Amino acid sequence: MIRKITLLALGIFLGAAATSFVKTQSLSAVAAGSDTYRQISIFGSVFERIRAEYVTPPDEKKLVQSAISGMLSSLDPHSSYLDPDAAGDMRTQTRGEFGGLGIEVTMEDELVKVITPIDDTPAAKAGVLAGDFISEIDGEPVRGLSLTDAVDKMRGPVNTPIVLTILRQGADMPFEIEVIRDVIAIRAVRSRAEDDIGYLRVISFTEKTYSDLEKAIDKLTDEIGEDKLKGFVLDLRLNPGGLLDQAISVSDAFLDRGEIVSTRGRDPEEGRRFNARPGDLTGGLPLIVMVNGGSASASEIVAGALQDHKRATVLGTRSFGKGSVQTIIPLQEFGALRLTTALYYTPSGTSIQGKGIEPDIKVDQPIPEELQGRVRASGESELRGHIQGQEEDEEGSGSIAYVPPDPKDDVQLSHALKLLRGEIQDDAFPPQKDQASNAN
């Protein structure tokens, strides 16, 4: 019996990744043909030749791990090998706390690409931006390293410095940013009252997310007053994903019935459907969900479910478009495999893989002059080797992933607040709830 953890996440956190649900089952044996065994024999022969004749004695453990990493990297951008340390970090992440810099990364063109810096972390405070490429770590080139190796080099004791060499679109030359390592404690949900509207920002989907959301809704309802509260804004911008069960719970928080998401893998019998239970934490108050190019995976599940059921109006720009599910398969003391095993589908049966969530109301967020040309649109469809989505087209997925640090400059949030207060009108808001049965 092998215990498998299925997860939804955009890439690999420095010290973290997000898991979803746990299940135990037997792995079905797939018979290998004679040609497969011949290929394995070739691998064994090459390994022995390197081991016996390389100019210096190689690290045999590293050779095997590199071979596994290469095999997985040939599949898609989200399948990878986790060494024992990384596998341990994966278990730690689910608690919403980990050690590192606070950036969510992937590998592209042999460089570490920053998907998004996490709010209020050392990397964000030091000025690392979404879309940056890390070419050197403490003066050592990243090229030739696996993503896991690069992440390992960026880890280290708390309060120790690390120097990242950054390549940024629009910058004439590479430049260095020093970051002081720290323990990254993720506060899953941040909230505040915007006069008569409750603002809820879900930063990531960890074990704390639903409970934090429930507390935030109760607090805002008491603070604003039930008689004055006009609705909620659910901000999923720059949210890279996380636990599947938490994405389901957050969606369920605003739904009374109907399917939330389904997953379908290689074996049709392994498909799963997840449905909402009665009870809306907001009492059915108007809801606007905000997304952008940094909204991926679990955050896209929430946006897709609430959009399909006409429970919320989605506002912003096209989301990242990561519609795949990864499973963590432990390898005893040797670490774990992070393997793409399924795609997920919104209640209407739509795959957002390589396509993303298209907002009901498109509102672009202006980029400050000092960042012009340095922040560009990105999405799943741009990742080399990504799984081709059923709905993917030439337009692809994703958009610019930028949220102003000062709410006063947040055009998308301002538009959402005006809609909820009735200061501006749009045919897409409020959603027509009588159409919800179309998604059931």
C-alpha cells in the first residue's frame, strides 16, 4: 500500500508546496514491454560506465536523483522529484508555515523564474517581483541546476543573507538583490472593512484557510453591522494555489448546493466529484471575486465554481490557467515523487488548463511608470512542456500579475467596491442566481 497526497500548486515554494487530500490505495501494476526493459538496461549500462570511468569518482546518489529529476522534468513543468529534505518541507507546508525567502518559483530556460513573491516576506520586502529570473545564487550560476537544487541553495538558517542575481525585463543589465532568510508564516486570509463592504484576501490555501476565512467573515459582519453590510470582495489575485480540500471548503462557504469541482485522470474510474453542502456564511450577500495572472490552481477552482453557479461576479484579468492536479507519492526514505495525475474541471465541465478563468468584468490594473516593461503577462500556456488544455487556444492563459501595495492605487478593487455600492452599473453584476441550476 502506498500513501498518496494529491496537491494543487503552481510551482514550488522556497520551503513550501501545497497539498490537498490524502488517500491510501494500491498502485495498479502496469506491465512493461520488452523494449522498456531494454531501455532500462541501457540506463544501467550508462550508470555503470559513469561510475567506473568518470575522471573523478561521482556521487552515485546524486547521479540517481539527477536521472529521476530528468525523467520527471520531461513530462510537464509541475512533475518533479523531491529529495528527503524537500519531501519533509512539503509536509511542513500544509500547516501554513515554512522556512525560506517567500517566493513561489518554477524553472524556465534553465533559470529560476519567480511566479510571485508572497506578501510581507523577505523576498517581497527586498523588491523581488513576479516574472523575475534568478540567474545566480550567491554568485553561483543557476544554469545546470535542477529546480530542487536551486531551491535547496536558497534555503538556509534564519537571519542569514543570500544574494540573488536578477534578470528583469526592461532592465539593461542583471542586478543583485540581497534577501535575509526568515521563517515564513503564512497568514492564509487577511481582511478589513472597506466602509460598508467586507474585503477578504485569500493569500494561499493551507490547512488554516477555511477557519481563517470563517473568522474573518464573522469579524467583518460584527464590525460593519449586518444592517449596513452590502457585500464582500474575495480577492484571489497573486494566489498561487494550495490544498484542494481547502479550495472546496472556501467555495462551499458561499454555496448552498451543486458541484464545486471534479477531477479526471488516466483511469476513468478514478474520477471524483465534490459537492457543496447547505449553508452560506455570508447569508447570500453580493460577492465579487477578483483574479489576475497570479491566480492559479486552487484559486481558479474557487473562482470557477462561484462563477459557474452565478454566485459571484469575477472581476479582473485572465487567471494563470493551471488546471492540473499533482500527487505526492512517498518513496520511503528516498523522498517522494510529485506527479501530475489528473486535470480538474469547473462545475460546467470546463477545463481551465492553458486557458484560465475569463473574468465576467475585465478591468486592467495600470502598471506604475517605474515598472513599465519590467512586469509582463505570464501563464500556464507559456510554460515549456505544459499539458495542452482542451480549451486552450492561441490567446493562451494568464495576464499581468500585479497588485499595487497601496489600496488607493488599486483600480480593480475600486471598481469592485463601486459595483457593490451601486455607484456604477454593469450587466454582469449582480449575477443572475436563477441560472445556477445550469451548473448543477
